[in-house]
Amino acid sequence: MFKHRFHFKLILILAVFWLNSCGQAGGSGTGTGNPGSQSNTTPVSAITEPATKQARTALCSLIIRCTYARVTEPECESGIDSSSAFTVSIGLDPKIYPTFDAAISAETSGSITPDNDALSLCLSEIASTSCEGPSVQEVIHSSELYDKISAIVPSDPGSCPKIF
């Protein structure tokens, strides 16, 4: 009887060890260290890049796409950075943050903190904005593109205006 218990325990221990090494006992891996499923973690860009820069990048992508690259990324970033029109669109007071560059500096220093849910929604809405919309067409054909840029920033509740 003792011999049977010993064999049973040995088989049980080996089975648990084998299942753990294959990622089947409570794990979500594949045995090679690869994740078995996608996780719901925050994208690296959301961790390493300030929300202000992520919003600016998304908006510049829209402008570049809608102007058929007539505007370059450096031009767009410079135009937005020197404008106060975009700061209002992301929930900041233009008297305190007269330029978007001031908002970037404030976030980088930790003076302001973004709402990541609002940022995520804002980025998604900017990415899905159509170039054919009347407000987009008016802004991209304006000689005052960056002064009118707030007209193409989504203003849905909980979105861009709630980032800060």
C-alpha cells in the first residue's frame, strides 16, 4: 500500500510540474514565455510620451492626411506649439497656457496631469475624423490653419476637452 501511495504522489508531482512548465496550470503562457493572450495594459506610448505630445501627434497626422502631405510633421508640430487654439481644446486655460508648448512643458514638469481615459477617447476620435467634413475642409484650406485648429478637435463629453 505504501508503494502505491508513493507512486501516486510521484505521478501527481510530475503531472503538476509538467503542466506548470507548459503554462497550463493557472498560467496564460505557452511554455516558451510568450503570452497566451493579449493583455489590457496601457500602450508603451501612453507611458513614455506626454499626453500633450500624443494629442499633437494625432492632430498632425490628421492634418497631414487631409492636406495630402502639403504640411509636414515638423511644420505642423511647430504651428500647434506656438498656437493657443489647441490648449483650450484639451481643457486648459489659455491665460495660463498661452501656447501649446507651455502646456507640454507643464505636463513634462508634472504641473498638470492628464485623464488617460479622456486621452484615449480623444486620440481614437481624432484618428477616425474624416477629411471630408466641413470643419476639417475649412481649417485645412485656411491661411490661419493653426489658429483655427480647435474647430477640428473632437469636443464630445469625456473626450479631448476633459484631458486636463
